[in-house]
Amino acid sequence: MFSVLLELPEFKVVKREIFDTHYFVHVEKKERKERCVYCGFHSSSVHDRRTRKVRDLFVLNKPIFLIIHMKRYRCQNCKEVFSSFFESVGSHQHYTHRFRQFIYEQVLGTTIQDISRKYKIAYSTVERIFYSVAHEKAKEQEAFIHERQKDHEITLSLDEVAVRKGHTYETVLYDADLGVVMGMHQNRHCASTMELLSVKNVVIDTHS
Ligand SMILES: [Zn+2]
């Protein structure tokens, strides 16, 4: 019997099965009560049980599938039925968060097609995972920048970038602290610069 640490602390392993091409690891959540998604009341009254199969990482090149033995609870306060929440897997996902992250990182170094072949996962699946993780990361980044800009004074930096040598210039507006581009314009006329700045509430101290 294989014994590998699952490293998903929310679960305890209840059973392991080995097949020629994959492993099944049956798990259940350690926590025996759950917070109602509708009213926030803690409930331990089990409504029913079901299983859910989600793909996880690999052990010795064989994929692991988690068979999650999950409970649905009946809230004693508002009487609604709700499912357990999992840290390791989203509510409608067929893959663990770490598997999705793994696929995303793999694709970054090569192509969707390569990863699809290498791990024998349908191209459309790899593609969907890659773009959904990329989208989540972009949103996180956006939220982070928004947060930072809310409570910090922004140090703006305007640069002209030669797009093609000796030809077109673009005016680029940076947040110098965060090192992020806030906007670009295709020429270096004053009007373009003002247009860039007008998207933010900025007080400009002009020297020239
Ligand atoms: Zn409730």
C-alpha cells in the first residue's frame, strides 16, 4: 500500500486504492461542523452524504483522484441545506486548486499542446484550466494594486518609450512604487499625457 502524505490538512484519508493507471484516495473533512452559507450559523446536523471525484497531483507519475466523502448539512437556524466548503477545491471544480496551479505553471514554460500530450489531459481541459487560473491571477493582481493605490500616495512616473527605433514614441504612465503601468498613449503630445492622467485623480506638479 502506498503511503504518501497528502498535505491537505483539511482532510483525513479514509481509504486508498491502487489501480494500474491511477490512485484513488478517499478522504473526508476533519471538521464535523460547517458554517451555513445563508445565515452564518454553525451546524453539525447532517442532511445527507455524497461522494465527489476530483483530480489531484501525481505520485510516481500516476494521477491521484480524491474521492471526497462529503456531507450536506441542514442549518438549524434558517433550515436551508448547504454543502461543505473545501479549502483545497472549489465548489464546482473537478480539479484541486494545487492541480490547477500545477497545470498553469507547466503551460507557462511551454505550450498547452505539450502539456496536454505530456500528462494525457484533453487539450480543451488544459486550455480551460490555464485561462481560468490566469484570469484569477489577473483579478488578484488588480485587487492588490487597487488596495495599494487606495492607501498610498502614488508616485507617478511618465516615460517616453521608443516603440520602433527612431520612430514612434509612446507615453507611458507608471506607478513608480509598484512598478506597474497605468496607461499608455501613442504619442508624446501634452494632450495625450493629460488624457492619461485624467483617468486618475492626480495633482500634477509641473516644473517646466
Ligand atoms: Zn442558516
